[in-house]
Amino acid sequence: MILRFSAIGFLFAGYCLGQTPDTQQPKFPMADVHVSTTPHGAVQSFGGVLRNGKYIDRDETMLHLITGAYGVDEDNIAGGPGWLSSDLFDIIAKVPDGTTPATARLMVRALLADRFKLGS
């Protein structure tokens, strides 16, 4: 299945992954998303981590954020702007106590939908 970098593609992806538009997704109570200032040669991304009541994910491309949040391989994403796989982003977000990595992934999905209009 090839997913298109478009609202239709991500709505379809949501249905394929068991997520419907009416399903309530958990959301970060507060989140900061900004372009990373790390030079490309110094990037050491380790994926998102939960630490001290925060979700921290630094130096990630939008492509990597999408693959992690939606549980798809990069090869299954087609289209999108050139910066999708080149620009780096940092996410620092507050999480409720007891947040699991699986719930954080759903929170990232909701954040991408809200901030970047993926799936809407």
C-alpha cells in the first residue's frame, strides 16, 4: 500500500490502522515543535523518549516523524514537498504521568494532524 502525503492519504492510513476520524486520540497537553538548529552533519537522532514528564524527540525529519507516528515504512510514503526528508524538527511536549511509548506515538500523530494538517 502506498500512502500519499496528502489529507486523503492520511485519512485512508488512519482507517487502515484502525483509527477513524471519530475516534478520540490522546493529545499532548502542551507541545513545542520547531525547526532544529542542529547542523545536518551533527545529527544524532534516537527517536522520541519519555523523560521526567516530557516527550522529547530532536533532530527528526518529518518523514521519520510520520513513519513513527503512523507505523508505516518510508517506502510506503509517496509524494510530499522536498523538505519532508531533509528539514529537521524538534518536539518537546508535556505528557501526563504514566504515558506509555504507544500512547506517546498516538500523541505525536495527533500533533502532526493539528500542526501540519496531516489526516485532516
